[in-house]
Amino acid sequence: MTKPLLSVRDLVVEFPTRRGTLRALDGVSFDIAPGEVLGMVGESGAGKSITGAAIIGLIEPPGRIASGEVWLGDTRIDQLSPEAMRRVRGRRIGMVFQDPLTSLNPLYTIARQLTETIRTHMDASEGEARARAIALLDRVGIPAAARRIDDYPHHFSGGMRQRVVIALALAAEPELVIADEPTTALDVSVQAQIIDVLKEICAERGASVMLITHDMGVIAETADRVAVLYAGRMAEIGPVRDVILQPRHPYTAGLMGSIPTLEHAADRLVQIPGAMPRLDAIPAGCAFNPRCTQVMDRCLRDRPALRPVAPHHASACWLVDDKGAHHG
Amino acid sequence: MADPFLTVTHLTRRFDVSKPWLNRVLEREERQFLTATADVSFAINKGETFALVGESGSGKSTIAKMIVGLLAPTEGQIAIDGQKLDPKDPVSMRALRRRMQMIFQDPFASLNPRWRVGDIIAEPIHTLGLMPRAEITVEVARLLDLVGLSKADAGKFPHEFSGGQRQRIAIARALASRPDFIVCDEPTSALDVSVQAQILNLMRDLQDEFKLTYLLISHDLSVVRHMSNRIGVLYLGRLVEVADAKRLFHEPQHPYTRMLLDSVPDLALSGRRRKPVSGEIPNPISPPAGCAFHPRCPVAQDQCQIAVPALRPTPTGEAACLLAGVAPPTDA
């Protein structure tokens, strides 16, 4: 594998509270190669968004990165000063959030927001920045971009706003785009358009993408690899095809079985009993053990590490033995 | 076919979205109306699950609210078991209310945070005077058990439960009046998929046990496919297609249905590429003339801009398209 663009090592994020410290992220490690799309899935509270926020240094205090490292190319970015981090954000890492209205300032025109971003990070005159902004809007599929650039965010529909946000994220030609639930607030027919735009434009510019979503369908058609998070830990990571068709962690298997599909109608959905533990009540050993149908004594005592099960495919489960052989 | 359980005929609801009187006078503007539901007719048979799907703004929830009597229709009629629903007649409404209940999308907003779970579930029994006070505790325990919670949960408050458990409480409350018809408005869209599967399985089990009839409102086509017998597809307040659930997914008759199916992500990795569609839903205050879908339709003709097409029979049900039942589905 080539040298990764982003490398996250044993990341631990903690939130101190009156009743003790909560671990929202507990020893998460992964790499993203240049030009790769990594999907990050999990249920609410699994730590998907916290991972994204930790990488870009936007964890809300009192939360903090307790240990671990984040490397972007040859730069270690988890210990940068707020000033230096601000330069990394936008310039080297672009961001797309779920609700386009939170990323756009309602009081400024689209033109002002885009040219400001471009001029902050790149050497460009006002005119050049504007021309570049129009070209970007055109590229993300805004009709009549030259005219609409002087509109305010509220003049655009939800889907169009999300296109503007993508343009904004890519304005300074970042190496990595972190997209946190970019299509969750949109209707399904618009969702397909947005995913296509994001995928195409990142491929065109060679930007890597970290796509955070709870929607396995979106991952299936967009990502190269997928990481499955559970209770702040990584349960499984591997190529999308392998993880979806041959999941090696009981949680992933349950998750896949519980999704109703259009392709084949099942009479009953597979159900995982119970719900994900709260952060203050994560059981000892494997965090999934109370819900697992194949739980063993060992799972109650020792926490399984992420171990390879196939090339580029790893699972954190005791059912996978040291040779990578698999349970049924 | 047996007599339908619920019939909806020519149901229309308009909302007045005009500016205040003074602004209208000063700015010389007309009154503005938003037609959330336009001329919708369908029937639901006893014991079946009928689903309404559509994107936001298609009028799904407005229809649900009119059926349970939370909103009065502007025009049209709703009849349950042959009995006309009349919001102005409180006596008959009360009798009908016992027979139909509703489950809402957000289990955080639909349960009173200051009430204990036992009281929330007992409320419909009290209000409708269904049983003597002494028996209610036993009944609440039975309902909790039915939805997979324990008797002891009756003494807790809603905040002590997760989203999935709260939705179970909402279902127990809906079952308390022993209804035969439940309107489920996006019952699982606020839940994670593993919890969604639990709730959908529970809804099915309860349907089998109590011979319930469901009206399921959802934007999620895979949930709808999993749960329903027949499906109605809405676009901008109008019903564009009604079809048998199994066949709708293989033989969509209306171009909008086809577009909707094509835009669902493919989880089975069958290599099916989703076709992105052009355009977005138009503004419902001034919908396009004729068929509301014509600006986005790949097979639109001149006639489509003139008259709203009526529902006409197709091999799988009904569709409101001039081309339905005429041209074979084109693969453009």
C-alpha cells in the first residue's frame, strides 16, 4: 500500500463529567490512502462523528483527545495550535456536514462565502476568486451559476444548498474531505445526485473522502473500504464488498441482516436484541457481548483486538482465531 | 374483494399560507393557498398494510392526520367500516377514535416527559372509560409484556428509556384501546437500523395476533416493501400510483415510481447503478400545470402540460399517467 494520506493511531477521546470520565472513542486506528473513499458506519453514539471532529480538531470542550495520534501526510495534526489547525481546516481538509444551513452563513451571499474561503487559503485576487467560485458552482451542478452566485443561502433548495457546501469544502482544493451524513437531510431522489457529485468531483481532484453515515446503502455504492464502529471501538474494517457480503464480526452480520432491502423480501428481519450500551455502561471485555448470539466466556473478560481475517480485512472478535479462520 | 375497511374519496386539503391582511393590501398580493393533498382516493382492506410513500412535501402526513381526525379535510370524505368520519360530530368521533390509533415518528416528542409510563399507557383506557379502575394495572402490565417491556417499567419515566423502547411504549399506548386500525407515521425513521428491525418485527407480530389493519406512512422504500401488501405513491399531494407491493418494485407503471426506485442505493452489490434524476420537487404553492411531474419526466408529452391525468387501471393496480398501460417501460 502507498503511504497513507491520513493515519489515525489509537485515538482516545474522553469527556469528563461529574460522574466520571466517558470514553466516546476508545483506541481507534485506521488509514486513508490518497484518493480513497473510506466509509465510516455505526449507529447513533457509536463514535462516527466524534472521529471526524477529532481529526479536524473540533471536539467541543470539555471533550478532549486523551491519547493517540493523527497524521496528515507528514504532519502530526492532533497537537497543533488553534491557529495552525485553522489553516489545515479548509486548506488541507474540507468538510461537509449534514445540515447545509449550519455550514452557510445566512447573512452573506454565496459569492462572499466562497471568495472569502478561496482568498483565505490561496493566493488569488478578488476577480480570480470570483471566477473560480463560479466555475466551482457550475461544476457541482448549480444551474446559471454566474447569476445565482449573488443569491443568499435561503434562495436555494436543500439539495442545491448541499451542492454549495460541497463547492465550499472543495474551494481550496483540499487533500481530504470529511463528509458527515451529507445526504441524511435530503430526499432519496436528491441524495443520489449529491453522492454522485461528491464522488465525481473528489475523484477528479484526487481528494480522499471520509464518508460518515448510518446508511449502508450509501456506503455500498460509494466507498472503497468501510469501517464499522460500535460503542466507540472499531468492530470491523475492510473492503466494502467483503464487509457487506462476508461480515466477520457478529455485530456487522446482525446489522446487515436487520436492513430491509428492495432486492429480496425476507419474512422477518434479523434482529439484534437490546441496544448499544450507553457510554457510562460499556461492559467489560467485548462491548458487544450482551447482544451477541455467539458470546463465549472469553468475551466477558478480555477485549478483542482488531486482527486480520483476510487481506486488508480485520475484525475485533474472539471467534476469529489467530490464523484468521472464521466462525460459521 | 371484501368490503374495504377504510375508504378515502376525493380527499383534498388546502392550507392558507397568505401573508397577513395588511401586507396583502400594501403589497397588492393575492391570497395564497398550499394544496397539501389533492383529490386523493384509495381504500384499505381489513387486515392489510397499506403504505403511502413519497418525498417530503408529498402530503403523506397530512393524509394521516385527516384520517385520524386531527385535521379536517377541505373536501372529500373518509369512511371507516362504512361509517362516515365527521369531525363536527363528537359522539361518533369518540366511538371511531377507540377503533383507530396512531404511532408517531418521534418517540421523544410523543410521550409526556412528566408522566410515568404506566399512566401514559392507561390514559386511553381512562379517557374512553373502557374498564374499571381496579383492572387497569393488570391491563397495563399485559400491554407492556406484549411489546417486550417488563411490568416494572410502568413506574418509570420516558427519559429512562432508549428510542426503541420509547417507540414500544407508544405502541403499547396505541394498543390500549384495543383498536383495529393503526396509523403509523414514519414509525422507525428516528431509530437506528438494528432497533428499526426490532420495531418492524414487533409491528408484524402484533398485526398477526390482533388482526390489525395498518396505514404505514414512510419515505423509506425498503421499509415499505418489507411491511406492506399494497402501496400508494404520492407526488406533490396527488396519488400517482397504487399497486400490489410485490409487483410495484418489479413493474413500476408511473415514471415517478420508476425514478424513485432507481434512486434507491443498492445494498446487494448487484451492480445495479442508480440513475440520478434531474430536478427537485417543485414548489407546492404553484405546482406545474397538468401532470405535476412533467418537468422532471423523461417521457413527458405535450398533453401532460395541459390536464391532470386521472388514475387508470394498469396490470398491477392504478396509475395516473397518460402512458400507463400503453407503452412498455422504456429503459432510457
